[in-house]
Amino acid sequence: MLIHVVNPNTSRSFTDKIDHAARAVASPGTQISATQPVMGPVSIEGYYDEAYAIPGMLARIREAEALGADAHVIACFDDTGLDAARQLARAPVIGIGEAAYHVASLVAGKFAVVTTLALAIPVMEHNLVRYGLATRCAKVRAAGIPVLALEDPASGGVERISAEIEAAKRDDHAEAIVLGCAGMADLAADLSAKHGLPVIDGVAAAVTLAESLVRLGVRTSKLGGYAPPPPKPYVGIFAPFAVGGGAAGDGA
Amino acid sequence: MLIHVVNPNTSRSFTDKIDHAARAVASPGTQISATQPVMGPVSIEGYYDEAYAIPGMLARIREAEALGADAHVIACFDDTGLDAARQLARAPVIGIGEAAYHVASLVAGKFAVVTTLALAIPVMEHNLVRYGLATRCAKVRAAGIPVLALEDPASGGVERISAEIEAAKRDDHAEAIVLGCAGMADLAADLSAKHGLPVIDGVAAAVTLAESLVRLGVRTSKLGGYAPPPPKPYVGIFAPFAVGGGAAGDGA
Amino acid sequence: MLIHVVNPNTSRSFTDKIDHAARAVASPGTQISATQPVMGPVSIEGYYDEAYAIPGMLARIREAEALGADAHVIACFDDTGLDAARQLARAPVIGIGEAAYHVASLVAGKFAVVTTLALAIPVMEHNLVRYGLATRCAKVRAAGIPVLALEDPASGGVERISAEIEAAKRDDHAEAIVLGCAGMADLAADLSAKHGLPVIDGVAAAVTLAESLVRLGVRTSKLGGYAPPPPKPYVGIFAPFAVGGGAAGDGA
Amino acid sequence: MLIHVVNPNTSRSFTDKIDHAARAVASPGTQISATQPVMGPVSIEGYYDEAYAIPGMLARIREAEALGADAHVIACFDDTGLDAARQLARAPVIGIGEAAYHVASLVAGKFAVVTTLALAIPVMEHNLVRYGLATRCAKVRAAGIPVLALEDPASGGVERISAEIEAAKRDDHAEAIVLGCAGMADLAADLSAKHGLPVIDGVAAAVTLAESLVRLGVRTSKLGGYAPPPPKPYVGIFAPFAVGGGAAGDGA
Amino acid sequence: MLIHVVNPNTSRSFTDKIDHAARAVASPGTQISATQPVMGPVSIEGYYDEAYAIPGMLARIREAEALGADAHVIACFDDTGLDAARQLARAPVIGIGEAAYHVASLVAGKFAVVTTLALAIPVMEHNLVRYGLATRCAKVRAAGIPVLALEDPASGGVERISAEIEAAKRDDHAEAIVLGCAGMADLAADLSAKHGLPVIDGVAAAVTLAESLVRLGVRTSKLGGYAPPPPKPYVGIFAPFAVGGGAAGDGA
Amino acid sequence: MLIHVVNPNTSRSFTDKIDHAARAVASPGTQISATQPVMGPVSIEGYYDEAYAIPGMLARIREAEALGADAHVIACFDDTGLDAARQLARAPVIGIGEAAYHVASLVAGKFAVVTTLALAIPVMEHNLVRYGLATRCAKVRAAGIPVLALEDPASGGVERISAEIEAAKRDDHAEAIVLGCAGMADLAADLSAKHGLPVIDGVAAAVTLAESLVRLGVRTSKLGGYAPPPPKPYVGIFAPFAVGGGAAGDGA
């Protein structure tokens, strides 16, 4: 089974960390292919960065489809471009945000999310509402650390995340914690041991759920909003990305 | 990895069908142990049957815990006794209803459930509300067939289920179907092919999700409603089921 | 009019307290019959205890039906087994939890619940969501006292409940309080006087609502999930509890 | 016990019908006092009529308070002026709409409302959302008959109501029916027998719930939106209605 | 374009303040006509005052219709009588509460409301739920100042409002503030500058939205609850307010 | 006042139609600047097209900001890229979808949306949930016509839209209609006259709401998810789009 894990930002160190987290949890027969786009932001913090991350990420998904990927994992907690990817791909696609929320819902009545910057809170809240799982989430909390600072031990990031977990237990009655950034993948086990509750990393959660879908033989339904994009020309530098289209003349 | 799949009713033929469905989807390294209670109803149709199915089912879960089960699957679509089982067990517990709803949410915007009797609709609607996934479910439909009639080809059960799937596509804009009874486990593949949309069987879904949780090393949180039951005596024939208690005298 | 009040736990002192609270509020022409199961836990704290309380409680409801009860009250704040009881009984059935929520909704915009242990919070939250009254409940609070400690004045239980009521007024803007345990039935009047807001005891609330339903001649609808259980055999020690069934052979 | 039942419209025949329905269900020791305003519309069909019904109705509630009423029932299905009445009165106040919704919630999973004109549907839908019971209501249906036509057997009103009940059972899976107009009070028993499900009349429901509140000694909380109106002058013809105020000069 | 702004209370100073706020934001071609009722309370604090404010306010709306008003603005934050006014008027009607909520929703993910007295909180919460925008409102806060005290600089009202805004930013994560009283219209600009977030005054918001509707040529739909009131007699002092009716005899 | 209206697709004919609709409703002092991206799909039908429309659209918004635009209107009914645009722009940004929903909410209790293809339904449903206005929308309907076919009278598109409006009135009790595609801007007036209810075109609605915000001096809050994107390098062909960043080396 080949699972394509795409890091939607363009930072190699992130891709490596994600690759490592994915391989650590994959079943014996599962092959992990970790990629990153050739264009876009070095980290994703908010809607604007997302907008420029998605086109390159979709290109990676199309390539992985051609290479026979059995499932795709989008390794950004915003579930960046998840809907578009589902329209494009034949294989199932899972975002690490939704994966973590679903797993947390299976082991706790209520969970809290601890993410990086306050800027990211509304994105996750919107996703939770759409997925239906907002009622299961006690609160989305931000530790106040930039995404890339997670890579720097001197940033005090781990301590701040730990403090938010403590607050989530005490003030939100959270029974489980979802770590709201792919860059926190390596912290889950230690934080779970320290705080005595399940701490979910989305990358690992998504890889195992992707394996589930493949084993079940279940793919994205093509009946509603995930029907394939109607073929049409794309203009300008995006012409190559059109599905069944091709370049159009000036303004079509 | 040992996954305990408990059929909460006392019909051997049901347990066998569930056992078969579970083995068919389990990973190479996964061992399936299928059980059924020694006491209780031969099928579960509504709240009253549930009430008498749960005590015997919990006994099976306690035994399987002692035998080292890594996860438990409750193989009734009502997710019969799921909360109590989570309080009791150290290993994670998954109901086939919730498993199917979560899997359907990963591959479709909206799904419909097709179950056996109208009597079962409110049970599932209540569960969907609690899980948060009611907003993802377009409708719970009943095919109007008793549970045990599913075993009889002459009952016309498959045709009625198929008709409800057709109606769910046309009238509810359902993009995926959840088969709402453990006894329909063997129908999913054919119905998916026939109707051109994902058709989810809960037994298979729950087994793969159980594998996910075990691989992730995630167990039920013991911080909220799933904290272990406070020890206390149980009176009368239920005395042996008390946790850390023991029999009490008359009326405690 | 005969109202059957069943205490689902097996503690005689609880049954007596409930009996007393019920008689205190009953109309002149109303006869109260208070019972408790012959089997099950001595107190109900969480889902697991509930599972072993319900079978014995349903037996009491069946007996009371035979004796001509006009209505049944289930005197546990979890509304333990309410759905199953409604399926079984011809007469209307009211849980003391739901009774208290409905009464509070008639005299306040928002109410808070003060219960015993944190363990019980999710059970009540789930019920509130199902009943539709979650939007009327500002918060479910736990005073951190075991159910049976309510009987011991030295436990400081009343002071802790009082402190939670104060917090509910100040922090949750609660306009009324629901006492979330049958064992608090004797505290309502004093706490209402002390805190200057309505304090609702579920036992009293349920008895008066039961009288309402009987006087209205309204019984549980048998059209949906409360349709009578389809007859079928029950296996083992539960065989006597089957409705219209009878014992089956080994594993049916 | 003295229960004041106020018909907010100015039609004597309506008041008589309501008085009759109230007396029919009242307990032996309960005295019913039925009133109607001296000013306002002869029937209430929509928000505009409501606006001119409330001032006169509140005057009746104030008078009944002075006469020692133990509870007030507002006998219009819109629960006309219920909030203002709760602010004004010391005794509890119940609207027949809310009473019927609460009673229906105690005997059915889902109910439907059958009212007179389509114009009234949004009013009831708004109330249901506020009360929290919208999730329990399958649908609000209008029979397409003016309020006063209910008094004319030749209007075919009963047949149209009956047809809507049939549709509610078939299409909405309603398990109980709420009759959405005080003028239908005399139809409940026959319709219940004919259709085989609980049919709730709000006047009777409200009277029995009012008795419940009085027996429980529970009054409207004065902590939130129902705190007494701050004293202030009212200008013009409404000066006599000011609470603790008195007439003011030109435009205050 | 003629926009009729009606102050539903009878305080001239309030009407003047509202008139000023409306003129300040109106487009060059827009004419503002500010009125107040000839009868009713000098300020509106809670449901009871509302009940006596509406009849006089509706009379002003009817007069303004006759004078050719293109739109009506109801200048009380409770949106007092908005539904009845929509039934009565041919021109569109906008409440300053709803106007502010809609405008806040266009410039912020979540907003908070700061109003005068705690008594007013439930009224606004109910409106927010009905409008659908409750999910956009982080919290309704009260500054604890009577409406008319806003006119007295020595009351410390502005400081208290400012403190609540600070709390809303810090504790509710509010991104914008809605000032919940027409009497605060003159504070918006200063508070916005001081706190660095949008502060919305409902009078100004409603006037610009009214201009939008007029320019779009969109009027209130007459298909649902806003259909014209069916003609009927009104009794007593309200006889002149009947629509297409006329006075009736004794009690109709 | 300069309002920038950006058509997110690359079809000149669409931009012209939008430009025309915007100018038709703009106030005398308002200048309309209609643009379209230099890259991207010729029409937007679903999530995948959206992903490739947003980057070019954001570039147009940045240019318009530099030219002093007072407000931006995104003229696609999906509100394509609205969140990212709000993060980027200093001036307020309004999507034509949200504009139409807000305007419809001001003139009707419930509205229905009639859009082009079924594929677009989930996008709009998601937006409605996020905006909070899902409870105001009776149904999103698709007329089954591709976006560009709207330009071809022989396509029968108008007839199909008209049929869906009829169904929305009859089956959904819709009181107003929102036309769910910028390409339907020229149909609103005729359809409103024909069907006797408000028919809202989003382009016109958004232009007037943009004028409202500018006149009110209200801009997007920068406190939550719309805080400016943290500066960072973008890689590859997207490097020029980075905010405060600049090109990065290989994979950063």
C-alpha cells in the first residue's frame, strides 16, 4: 500500500519531520511517500498562506495519483486544500486536522486543540463546524509560537504547549488533546505521559486512517461536491493545471 | 494485536457473520476474537432489548481485557453499551455505528443510514447527535425488515435495502451509505458496485479503526465520563459484576 | 391516581428519601408507590452502574404496570433506562432529570445543574442535548461528593453544593438551579431561600408532571422508538425478562 | 389554588371555550378565573395583532396578581406577551404553546404542530428555537383556516386539521401532535382516538403545568431578563400602565 | 430617498441623538425623518417596557408609510416590534440591533455586544438566535448602567463601557464590538480608536443598510410571517389601530 | 468612493456583466473598477477551480489596494478566497454570496438559493454554516446548468431557474430567493416580478453593502483570523506573492 503524505509548505525540514512521523506509525506493508510543493510559502499561518500553498500541493497530488498512490494525507493542520484534493483524486484524501479530531472523538467525550498562533484558531474552528465535530471540541487554544519556532528548542515552545494542555484540562474539562500543527508530531508521546491523557498527533492519526480506508476499499464519493471538476481551460501560468482543459486565449 | 469483537446479542449465526466480516478486513498481524454474551436477547431491536444485552456484553469485555485484548469492537449498530464499556475497559472500545459514521465522514460530505426497523431510527439519531455527526447524516432510513430476516434470502430484505439506497441518493442527496445493522455486513461490496457510491459496513470499519487506535497507542481517556466506576457493592444476581465491590446485604 | 416511583439503585435509605419527597408534593388523590430493584448497584455513578441498574428497574416497572400504575417516575438524575421503560410501559414514564429541566425552563431563561461527581456531568450533558434543553442549561457543575456521602452531614456536602450554586449565579448567569441527584431532594427549599432563586428537585418535579400527564390522559406515543419491543426469546438468566418471548436454547 | 387563564384576544366565545377546557382538566382544589382584555384584536393572527393584544392582557395579569392568583396561563398559542408577563408577575406564568411543547416532549421523541394559518408558522418556529425544543418538533403545519372559522362547523376546519395530522404521521414521522390554537381545545380527544397518537391541547397542558409549579412552590426567577421592570414614567394613554412610574410631561 | 427613523421610546433627547447619528451617516440624497411615539415608556429596559412601546411606534410607522417613507429604521437595540412593523409596512424595516450584527459579521469573525443593563441581555440573545447570528457573537455583556444615565457624563458610563470592551477583547476573543443601545451612538468612533477594533453603532449601520435596500429595490417579502395582518376589528382604545377592521361591539 | 469588484474567473464576458450590474446600483459618488485575474479558470465550478482562481484574484486585490480602493467585492458566489482577501486588504472585502444572504435575511424569514450546478451546493452550504445564516436558508437548489451556459439564451437556463424558484416557494416555503451565481445578475428584476417575492442578486447586494461599510468607516478587524499574514518567503513562481517576504532558496 502506497500512502502519499504531502506537506503543503515548502520547508524541507518540515517534510522530513512529517515523513518520520508517518513512517513510525505505518503498518509493515505500507510505503510512505512524503512530498512538498515546488512553489509556495515556507510555512502556513492563516488563510493567505493557504491560498498560495494549495496550487502546488494539488500538483503533487496529481503526480502521486499517476504513480499509483492508494491514499493521500495532507499534512497541515488547516486541512489545506482538502476539498479540492478530493475533487481531483481518485484515491481517498485525509487531512491531518480532521484525522486527529476523529481519533480524539473515539477516545474522549471532549477534546481541546493546542495550536501555534491565534491566527490559526478561526481556521480550525471553521473546519470543526463543517466536520460536525465542533460540539466535541471544548476549545481551540494557541500557544503563541510561530510554526517554524517549533524547530528551535530555545524557543520555549514545548513549555508553552504544555501550559496550554494544563489549562485545557483545568478550565475546559478537556479529556484529550489534539496537537494543532504538523510540526508538533514528535511531542505527542511525551506530553501524553506527562499530562495523563491522550495526546493526538494528526500525521500519525491520518496515516492510520488512510490505511483503514484503503483496507476497507472505500474511496471518496463522487456524487456531491467532490465530483470531478468539469473540464475547462485555465488561463496564464495556471493553464497546465486545468483538468481536461488546456490553455485558453485571452480571457477565454 | 488482539481485537475482541463482541456481538451483543446471543445469536450464534450473527456472531459468525460478524467474525467473518472482521477477519476479512483485519491486517495480517491482527487476531480477531469474536464473542457473544451468555445471557440476553437473540437480537437487538430497540431500547428494551439493549437494556438486557448490555450486562452480558460487559462481562465479555471484562473477560477479554483479562485475556489481553488490545481493543474491543461492539458489533451492534446501536453502539449498545459503548459508554459503559469505555468506563470498564483499559483498551479502547469502538462501536460499529460510530465507526461507520466516522469513516463515511472521511469520504463524503453527507451520508445516509439504511437500517432494519423504524424502531431503530431514534436510537441512531440520538447517537448521531451525541457524536456530533448528525449534521453529516442526511437521513436515517428503515427498510422495514426484522434483524433476523436478513439471514433469509426469501425475505426480500436485500431488495428493500437497495430501494432505500436509491431513495437516499435521489431524495436526500446522500453521497455515501452506512448499512445500519451488523447483519448487513456481507452486502456492502455488492451494493456499492450497484449504486456507484461508498457503502460502509460498520464491522469492517470498526476493526480497521481499532487497529488504528492500537497502532497509535491511544486509549480511552479516563478524565471525564469514562473514569473507572467507583467501587461499590452490587446486590443480588448482579453482585458478581460489581467493580471492586462485592455483594452487599439486603438493599445495602 | 397511582404513581410508581422507582429508585433504580438498591439502597433502601435512598428509596425512603425519594418516597418522602414524592409524598410531600403529591396531590390529595395521588397514591405513591416507591420501589427499588432486587438486583444492582447500591448507587449509580456513571454509565457502568447504570447498565446494571436498568434490568432490575425495568422489572419493577413491569410489576407496577400489572398493579395498575397510572404513571412511573424514574428517580435517578441520569434518567436511567428511561427509553427502555417507555417502550415497556403503557403508562407514561418520566425521569427526574428531564422533569427538573422542563420545570426549570418554565421559570427561568437559563438554569444550571449542580450534581455530585464530575463523572456524572457527561451523562447529563448528553441527556440535555437529546431533550433539546441543552441551550437552556448554562452549565452542569459537580460538587465533588459521592452520592452516598449526601447522607452524612459531616461530609460537608451541603456546603459544597451551596458554593457551586453561588458560582453558577456569578459565573454562568444561571437564573435557576437544578439539583442533579435524587439524594439532594431534601435540600431544595433551604437552598432556594438562601440563594434567592428557584432550586428544583427532580423527584418533586417528576411527581407533579406525572400527575399532569395522567390528568391530561396523555400516554407515551407508540409510533416511533417507543413502540413495544418485538417479541423474541432471551437467553440465560435474562430469559424471564423477554417480552412475549420465552427462553431460547443455547445461543438461539 | 387560583389559576388565572387570560385569553389575549377580545372574543368572548373564545374565552368561554378556553374557560371550559381549563375547568375540565383542573384538579378538585383548583379555581379557574378566565379573563380577556378590554382592548385589542378579536383574534390574534400574526405579529401585528399580538402587538395590540399584549397591553390589555398585561393589565389583566396585573389585576389577577392583585386578586391573589397563584399562576397565570396565557391562552394564545403564540405565547403572546409571555416574557413581559413574567417580568410583571410574582406568580409563575405559562404560555399554552410552551406548555404543549413540553408535554409533547415527555411522551414522544418528535412531535408536529398543526396550527391555523401559514402566517402563524414563523411565530411558533421562533418560539420553539428560543425554548430549545425546535429539535423535538418535526414540523409546524398550517391547516389553512382562520382562527374564528374554527367556531363554524361548516368551515371544514376539523377535516383539514385531521388531514394535516395524517400528513405529519406519514411525512414527518411525528409521534405526537400539538394543536396550535386555543380554539382547537375541544378537538384533542377525538383526534387522538382517530389517529392513534397523543394529541395535545395547550390550554389543558398549561393548566396542569401551572398546578405543578404552584404545588412545587416554584416561581419565575427574577435574576435575568425577568427582573421587575425598572420604574419609570410612561407617556400618554399608557401612563397608567407604568410600573412604579406615573405620567411624565411632554416627551419626558 | 426618505428614511423614517423611529425612536420607540418617548424621550425627546434620545430622538435627537438618534436623529443626529442618522443624519451624520446618510448619503447626500437621503432625507432623514426622526419620530417618537406619543405614548409609551421614556426608555425601554426589558420586555415589559417593550410591550408598551410597540403600539405607539407602529402608529408612527403607519404615518410614515402614508408620507411615502422608502424605509423604516427602528432605533432601539431590542429591535422592538420589528416583526409587527414588517407585517404593517410596505417599505423595508430594519432594526438597529440586527443592522449592527449584520455589519459586524461583515468585518469580523466574532463580535461582542456591550449593552446597558443585565436585564437586556436575554432579549438580545434571543434576537441573535432568531437571526442566526448567535454563532458569530462571542458574548453579550452589560455595563451596568441605566439607559438614561448615558446622557449624564458624571455617571461614569463611558468608562464602564470601555472596561467591558477591554474584557471582551481579552476574555471573549471578540474582534469587533457592537454598542448595544441607541443612546451610545455618539461613542463609536472614539471607542474604536481607543481599542483598535471596529466598534459598530446600530443607528448608523441601520441607516446605511436601509439605503442599500432602497437602492436595490428590495422590500419585505409578504409570503410568510410578514404577510399583511388579516383585517379584523380591534376593541376599545385600540380600535383605531385595526388594519382594515374598525371598532367592534362588546367583546366581538 | 472607489469600489473594486473582482471577478475571480478569467472570462471577460463575465467581468463585463458584473461591471454592468455593479454600476447599475452604485450611488452617484461611487466609482466601480471591475477586474479579473490574469491567470486561472474561465469559470469556477467547485473547489478545484477555486484553488486556481484565488492566487490571481488576490493579486488584483493587492493592486487595487495600491490604487486606493475603499472596498473590494469578490464577484463569485462561492465567496472565493474571501478570508485570504480579508487578511491581505486594509479596505473591507465583501463576497457576493454573503452579501446576498445578509440582504435576504433583512427582508425575509427564510430564503432559498438557486445556483447552477449540484457541485456548487456543498460550497454554499458550508459558507452558510460558517456565516451563521444556514438557519435562515430553507434550501440550496441547483438548476442543472453550467455557469457559461447562462450566457446562451438557447440553453433554457432561465426557464430552469424559474422552475426552481417555483419549487422553492411551494416546497421549501422560501420567502425570498438568492440567485447563486454572478452570471445571473441580470435576471433578478424579472424573476422578482414574475414570482412575487424578493429575488436578490449578489453583485448588486455586495456593492451597496460595500458602500455602507465605507460610509460607516468600518474596516475588517485585524484581531483574529484576519490579522495580516506573518511575513515569510514564498518559493518558486509564487515568490512575488509573499507578503513582506521575498524569494527563498531551495525549499527554505
